[in-house]
Amino acid sequence: MTGSDGPHWIEGARGAPEGPSRAEGPGGAEAGEDDRWVAILPADPRPWLRASDEPAARWIALTALDGRPLDDPDVRAAHAAVLADPGTRTLVDRIPAWGAPLALPGHDSALFAPNLLELLAEMGVGAGDDTRIEATLDAMLEGRTADGRFATFATSRVTPDGAWSALLCDTHAITATLVRFGRGDDPRVVAELERIADGVVETSSGRAWPCVPWGGFRGPGRKGERCPQVTLEALRLFSMVPAVRRPARLDDVARDALRPWRERAETQPYMFGHGYRFKTVKWPSFWYDVLRTVQTLGAYPAAWSGPAATPEDRRAMAELAACLVAYNVGADGTVTPRSAMRGFDAWSFGQKKLPSPYATARVAAVLRLLGGIADAIRAVDVTTLASSKGGSGTPRPPPG
């Protein structure tokens, strides 16, 4: 992030010249049961992250990695630093006015307000922290179709003056944003949660949410197939709400979400591959990739490590986590972005030359969910995995 005294992330990246210490394996001197995940990485990034000058990275390290409560003095200080950071204000200022005509190139765009709000939430910004965000949430609650669905107002070649769209990649993302920022008890959100819960169906690849047409546009998905993106969005959404508001058999949905990966050599969901670009995170991560898949399914351990999970489920999750590490994490346990979205070069995750504290913290926070299968993850040789349909038969190896 950029501050008045120069890029904070450069200071953070150089703040620990010796680099992260080597990771202790299970049972090591500093590795308790909650620290088993550290052995998944080549080295422990936590000391480097705690010393970082990047507020969001420190906040993630303290909360997601160290498990400190929000009222902890160090957490409160990190949170205050996130809100004071000029980079946070820059992101808030980029949020477009909700309900105004917007030429939205796609739901993976940084122009899509739920994406920016999710990024801010991952950095530590929460409910009540910013009046501009609260005004956007108010507008989201009001921006609905005639039947009450949350929608996006955007222009297109078909609707040059703009129209409300309630495709599932609109409604799921908007609802998740409202829940993350403390609006989950609003009656309009509760009603949307009920609609989304009723929308899971049996598809050709198991229980999932499909691509549902809206206003004459059906999106890219084939009829009867899952949409990997909206299914992950729904799973992430329901992981944040009380169990009473979740659909039945949600663990089955999470388990079936592993099927596209397991079956990648024989079939491919339309426009959703599982090759090199899926494995290499494009920062900031706004779309279906290995980071979002592992993060989402990590919230449903019964799907890949519980009594109902099969060895194939466990293996698939281990393979995904192993790919997350192999294709994104360096030998020192840090993440230097290998792909970055344009327009974020002022942030550590938007450049490709130095380790990013934020990206490192995000990956580590995801892996912390998987300590129970650390040995299985470490045992995966990603160079032996089958490539995706249409590939050469062997995967493109990680960068050397």
C-alpha cells in the first residue's frame, strides 16, 4: 500500500532480512496441534508477517494465524492501522456508486463493488468502519428486482441505458457482501438466503448451483451443469451464517465441489479450467481459482476429512492445497505474485518482483484450515498429477 512516506509493503518485505524461519514439522518444538499447517509450507512466514509494515498482513497474521481475539490490543492496533492506511482509503474511493449505470466487463472485474468490498473485508475492514461502505451496503439492500432479488445495475450492448441483473453471480456475491459487513439479520437478506438455499439442485456433476438465466441472458454455463463460481460463492456465503439458514446436505455440495478437480482430465465445466492459470493465483483473487477453492472448501472439513469423506475426497483436497503451495509459494514460505490484475501496482499483491506480505498472509490463512491433512498434502507430487482436459496429459510444472 502506498503511504506518504513511500510504499509500506517495500518496508515490510525488507523488514526481516533473514527471511522466515524453517517450519517445524508435526510434533516439532514449536508445533502444537493447531500449528500442524505450518509443515505444509517450506518455511514459517509468521515472524516475517508479524514484523511487516503492511497493516493488512499484520491483521491477518494476528487474527487468522495466531488466533487472537478482536479485542486483543495488538489486533486493535493492527485494525486501526488498516483503517488509517492510505491504501485502504484508495480502495474505498474506487467503489462505484451502486445503482448508477456501470459498464461492467464481468463479475471478475475490480469494477464490481462486491469484489472490492470482499478485498477490504479480507484486509480487516468490517461493519461500521467506513461511512462510504455503509452507504454502499444501504444501496445494495435497495437495489432489487420486482420479485425482491438483489441485483446489479449495469449497461451492456443490449441495455445501453442500464438494467438490473439478478444472475446468481450477482445475487450470491451481493448477499455475501451484506452478510460479511453485518447485514445478515436484515429481513431482505434473510429472504435472499432462503431463495439461495432453495436454488441448489442435482446437476450432471452432483449437488450444486447452476447458471440460471435472467432477462434473456443465461450466462456461459450449459443447462444442467454446475456453475463452479456461483457454487463457491454460495458455499462461502453459508459458511458465514447460522446453521438454521443453510440448505440441507451442504456438506454434500462441498464434497461435490471437488468433483470438477477430480474429473478434470475427462471433463471441464464451460469456461472453468483447472490448469496452470487455475493453480496460479491472479492477485487480488476475485474469481474461481485454487486459492478461492481451497479457502471455501476449507470451511467444510466434513467434506474432505470427516467420516463420510472418501479417500478420493481427501486426496483431491490434498492435491489442491499442494498446488496452491507449489505454484504460488517460494522456498522461504512467502508469496511473490506471479500474476496480478492491472491497477493494483501500488499494493504488494499487485507487483511481481518482491514477496507480498498480504498475499503470503492470505495463503497461510487458507492453509491453516488444513492442518489435519498436512501429511497428505506434503506427500503430493504435483508434477505427477493429470493435466486438465485439452492439455498435454502432464501438467505444466510450477516455476523453478
